[in-house]
Amino acid sequence: MVVISELRGGRALESLYSDIHTSEGAKRQQQRFCGPIVALTFNFFVAVGIILVNKVVMGKVGFNFPIALSLIHYVTSWFLMAAFKALSLLPASPPSKTTPFSSLFVLGAVMAFATGLANISLQYNSVGFYQMAKIAVTPTIVFAEFMFFSKKVCLQKVISLAFASVGVAIATVTDLEFNFFGACVALAWIVPSATNKILWSNLQQTGNWTALALMWKTSPITIFFFMVLMPLLDPPGVLSFNWNGNNVAAIIVSALFGFLLQWSGALALGATSATSHVVSGQFKTCVIMLGGFLLFNSDPGIVSICGAVVALCGMSFYTYLSLRSLKESTMAAKSLFPKQNSTSPSKLKAANGEAEDNKGAVNMV
């Protein structure tokens, strides 16, 4: 029995290794191991982790160069993916003819601008105003997907999104400060942010792109635009920063979390939708606020707490509706292939023998 289980485990690993060398197989494996709940949970914990790490980097370490830090994140991600590729562990990309280079170029450029403008918005705006700008991304995504992809949102989801947005607005209104330049930057950030999420989600869901494969193709483009934006948006002095061992170690840890954040965000966009990813971002904000109130005795005020609770209720209901519709669509897709679904391993074994059954099981993975 031990030998049989080891053989089956070895064949499963061999099948998994061979699958990532085709775009269809790699996409299938990503969908198999990383569903919506897994992807959103992974993204949530990584996002909270990088907030804590970046507080150390920008606070204790004093590395106040947000664009340069983002550039380091993406360069580190690219080197890690290059190592995966050298070890033949990087999932295969679809044929170049299936996705025009212009789409990949736009995605890489939009990602750089979305990240850069977000950092500037945080620099010139209060956290409350920044969160208010993030709320505007949700209707922008819904409107854009309806106009360009004919995607419609049911009334129940619209109501839940409205509750979530109002709740976030109430939770952050106490920290609302207006700065004209910061407001212009925040408004300019909304469109690239929405476009970035829509493109990431659409390319993965309509093609055979996996998160890592798409990151591998777009990272050099994003790095190039970060290099252009860094001298324009960052304060001077990055080269004269105290690059000692402790500071470099903290920045490297931040870069590793940056890779995980980019990967988990791409997985979440591929498994859910652009709107769901924005809602999950607002969910993180409310959880962090309530966590600080419950665990660290922070006092955001009763108005902010009530707003966060309302937002969490709206987000939870939206998540429930999204998962229910995903389950219904999956069941509908399975019903189109009743003969394939009714085929059981025992029938295959009776028809073809144990050896053929094992071979078939490997090919079906």
C-alpha cells in the first residue's frame, strides 16, 4: 500500500510539473488550487503584513522614497520569477498571438502609474481622503465593465456595494482633510487603478494566463516606467541613504512581501473580479480599524466604528452573493457535460484494468 501511494504521489507531482509547461494546464492548476476564498484570504493576510513591514521601513528605517521602494519590489519579483523560470517552475504563457503585446504594454504601464499616483495621494492627502478616493474606484469599475464588456450587476449587489461604500465613507470621514493638489492626484489615480484591476481580471479570465505568467510578462514594462517616474515623483537623496545591513534587510523583507502582495492580488483578480478585489481592499481597511480598537485600545470614534460595521455587513453580503453566483455558474457548466461528470474511477478500472485506470487518472489531473 505504501508503494502504491508513493507511485500515485509521484505521478501526481509529475502531472503537476508537466501541466505548468502548457498555458492551459497551468491555468487549470491555478483554478484547482486557488479558488476565490483561498485567493482573497491569501491577499488579505499579505496586505496586512506588508502594511506592518512598510511602517518599519518608512518609519523606523526612514526610507521615505515610495516610488523607489515600489521599484525595488518589482525588481525583486522579477528576479524571483527569473529563478523560477531557470528551474522550469514558472507557468507557461499563452502563445503571443493570443494576446497582443499592446495589451501587455498597457497593463504594465497602467500598473506603474496606478502605484505611483497612489503613493503620491497618500503623501499629500489624509488617510480619510485617500479612502474616499478608493470608494470612487468601485463605481468606475462597474461602469467600465458594463460599457466595454457588457457585464451587468444585479440589484442586490448594487445595494450591498452602496452599503459598503457608505460605511467606508462614514468610517473615514473623521480624518477627511482637503488639499487641492492631493485631490487632483487622487482623481487622476482613480482611472488607472480601475483600469489596472479590470485588465488583470479580464486577461486571466478570458485567456489562459496565470498570475505568475502575467506578472513575468508585465514586470519589465512596469519597472521601466517606475525608473522614469522615480526622479519625477520621489524626493532626492535615495543614493545617499544609509544602506547598512539592518536597513537593507528590512527593505528586502518588504520586497519579499511586495512580491507576495502582487502575486496574491493577481490570484484574487483571476479568481474573482475587479469589483470584488476593490471590496476586499475596503474590507482590510475596516478590519484594521476595528482590530486597532479591540486589540490596541485605539479610539477612532463611535461614528467611525459604526461606519466600519455597516461597511463590513455590506461587504459580507456582497461576498455571499458573488460566491453564490459563482457556484451557480459552475453547476451550470458541469450540467453541460453529464456524461463526463458521471464517469467514475471504478468504471474506468472495470473497463480498462488497474494499470489503465492509474494512467487515466494521471492524465485527468
